Amino acid sequence: EDILLGKVQAGRTAVVCGGGLVGAETANFLAMNKRLDFNNRKVTVVEMRPMIAPDEEYTRKLGLLKLMEDLKVTALTETKVVEIMEDGVVVETNGETKKLPCETVVLAFGYKPENSLYEAIKDKSQVQIIGDAKEVSNALNATRAGFVAACNIK
């Protein structure tokens, strides 16, 4: 979030730990910004699962991966983050460890639902839990859940 909101500026080399939707989009954001500020950034995404953004809808994922390719973002799949150091990230792939030197490490390990408001009012009013409060997803799914909830109001 700090990178995307502009609270933190990334260095010339960045490793994004986590290759789900947020990690992939953040990597693309960093790589796009290299075009804007001529910073010659090198961006690498590290993901434990066999593919980047595996939970993303197919056609959206194709566009996301094509953009990563066009922006020359390196994607390391089936790779585990072992240690985050001041000057890089140690990763493990197929039992081999190596260090990825970098100036910036971005943690994109995902989000957890935040439903404290629901918990506070569920016994006082008729409420439904939807969107990221129920299950972290994307804006399209949250909008759809909001529409369905509104249609079910009696």
C-alpha cells in the first residue's frame, strides 16, 4: 500500500515478495514508473505457487502477465522467500538458495478480511457481511456482492 499510495519511493532495484494479484499489480506499477522517471528499475516478483496471480480471472490474468512481460518484470515462481536482508532477499527454489540484491523489498503477501464493524453491529441491526470484510478479493467481486445483497433487502 505504501508504494501504491506514494508514501514510499522504490529504489532502482525492487523485489516484490508475493505474486498474487496485489504483488503482480504492484510489480507492474513499479516497472511502469521506471518509464516515467527513467530510473531503469529492475523489478522481480517472488511467488511460492506455480504461477503468478493464480486466483485471478483468466482473461484479466492474461493481460496482467502480458504487461509484466512487456515491462520486463522477472517472475520467479515456485520460489520461497527465506530471509529479507538490508540489501536483498534470500530465496529458495528447488532446494537451492540465492540472494536477490535489491534496494527495495515490497511485501505483498496478501490481505486478511477486516470485519470489526460487522462484528460490532451484527446483533443490533440486520446486516450482511460482503466484499473484503467477508473474503479478500477485487472490486468487481465486491460490487457484485453489494448488488446481490441490495437485491435481497426485504
